[in-house]
Amino acid sequence: MFKRRQPVGVLFQVDSSSELVVEVQNDDVIIKTSKFAWGDALFFLPFIAFALVFIVVGLGTSAVGAYQWLIVDDEPCTFSDEEPLFSGDGTAYCQDYEATRTYRELETSEDRFRFSNGEAVTHFRWSSQGDYLVIAEIYDDGYATCDFYLRATELPTNWSTDDLTYPYLWETQPSWCNNVGLGADEDFAPTDTAPFGGERLYRVFDSDYGEMSILEYTNATVTEQSYLVDSNDGLLGVLMPFFFTAMGVFMLRGVDDFRPFRLTFNRPSNALHWHKAFAGTTFSGWSWEDVELNTMNVKRTTKEIWYGDDDDGGYYSTEAGDLLSVHVGGAEQQLVFFIGSKLDVHSDPFLMALAQAVGIKAVHRIEDEVGVMDQASLTKTESDGEEHLPLSPTPETAGSQEHDVDLENGSFWSNIG
């Protein structure tokens, strides 16, 4: 997350100059890989989509919280089309759902009633339990779940959901709740009078869950409604969703390695920027000033290259190759190491395109640093179990990497954001 230290050693290493291309965009000269790592991008795509969902949900929820807090403030149930329900103490509840069943006939007996639509019959049984009504809708097998209710007229003036809480519900259920039956032996008579006088009934819970459930009967309908307390969490409702946004951002940070690095020369400012593709930031690379583009040169040299995975199963090999460099503030800055290649500065397509783009006649070749450098590999040493500090491969050349780094402070690659 913080700006990284200046990279040490070569920035690119490739097997062939054909792996790189030069692109000119206005005043910028860009060196980048010729092929994008589509396999890596497709592999990471589901993780990126998942991270974006977290970011969008977090930002969206935060926006809703801000709207509720700053805009609507005291106006309850802003995002509901239904009118809010207020308890006696003035707390607003927003409708969660409503379901109404309609019937053609109602019949009652002493402690039962049933609604019917022809052959389809819905059975109920009820009884009084102190101040409460116990009502059960009976299933076809004769079993039922008993629920406790309070009539609206039984509630105090400043009632709240605390008044709809009774922690001993299960201990005080009437015995008939265990096996209600369908009342086949009962004498039912048709009626036009709604059960319980059509009064609104509030369901009683064993604890205060911040919700209300209402049951209403007429002589032809059964209506159930559920209400949730109107939540306006203020500033907390704005800040908490950012937790999901932060998770999404960290997930994106974890999968951004498929983005290849690129080098960008800005000719008017003589600046060099090493960054990741697709909006790389100062946290994902490094910038240099005072770049002397006319000092672009290539020379024959050797470098220690690590082959294999980052474990004891790999090995180092001293490889010969061409090193492309430029002077930055009078000091050499290594750019690209071409493993095994000996390039002709006057005919190599990449070097010719680079020279033309930066405005020089040709990339200068200087004397070799070693006597004999035409071998592709000079030495190869198998790992002997000793601890190594291998570099992670660049996005362009996974599987091989140079050993020319500041080992005391760790590799540049491990610090790239």
C-alpha cells in the first residue's frame, strides 16, 4: 500500500527481443510485452467479479445509509411503498410482507372455525390463556403450531414490542397444541361474523426481535402482515458498509499480478516510469528523472538466472545475454536482459523501433564485459539444499529470473504493490 523502494537490477528479462514491442503514444514511448497473459486474466476473472460485487454492495449500501441519514432523516420507511406502522411509543415499523387468503364460507364451533372454498378447507383452533389468545392453523395430518396473540384493545397506550414479549410461551402452551385434530366430531355452523370480532391481533414472541407480526380475520379473509423496525443507523450506517468495500479492494489487490509491467519514457520531461498496465499507480512501480535517452546502449554480459519454482527444487544458471541500459542522472539503469540473445542493433526489429521512437540513429553497442560470451549458458549449478533467496518471476518470463538484486533488503519484485 506504500510507495516501494527503487528497484535494483534489470527490469525486464526475456528470451527473445520478439517478446517485447515498442509503442508510441503522443510524447510517451512504451516498452511492453507483445502478448497479454490471457490465461492468467481468465483464471482471476471470477475473483475479480467477486471483489467487484463486494465493492459495489458496500458503496451502494453506504449511499443508502447516507441518504437515510442526511436526506430523509425523520421520515420513516422511505424505501417502502406501504404506510409505516407505529407502536404506542412512536417507533416506526416498515412492512416486510403481507399475504391475504380469500374464502367463500366460514363455519364455527365452540373452540374451532374453518374457512372453505368448496372442497379446500383450512382449519383453526383457539383458546384463551390468561390475557393471550392461542391460535393454531391445523395441518391436514391434524398437527399444528400454536401461536400466542394479544388483541389490539389489550395493549397499553404507550405499548412497544416489549409488551409483545412473553418468555414462557413454550411452557404455557395448552395441552391440545400437541395433537389438535381436524375436529371431525365438532358441530360447525355457518356464520357471517368474523372471528374475534375482526380485531387486529398482534403476535407475541418469546423475545424482542425488533419485528411485529399481525393477524386479522374477516368472514371471508385471513390476512397476515409482518413489520420490521425502521433502521436509520446514522453515521454508523454510512461507515459500516465500507468494510465490504475494503474487502473487495484487498481482494483486487490480491489478484492484480496478471497485469504485466511496462516501461514508459516521456520524451519532453526525460522521465522514465516503471508501472503495471491498466492504470498502474505510483504504488505499483517507480519513476526516474533526468533520463538521457541518447545514451541507450546494449552490451554483452552475464547474469545469474533462477530456473524452477521458488523452492529447493530449482537451480541457478549463469547465462550470457545482451543487456539494454540507459543513463539516468549519469548512472546506468538496467532495462532489459535478453537471455542468450546477441542482437544486431541495426537489424533487430525491437531495437530499431526503440531507437526510432526515442529519436536516435541506433542503439549503441559497447564492448563486451567478458571475453567469450557466445554460449547460451556458462554454468549450471543444482541446488544443494542450502537456503536461497530467489526472485519471483516477472509477469513476462515466469519460470526464470535474474539473481542481480539487493539480497540484504529483499527483492524488488516482492515489494511491488
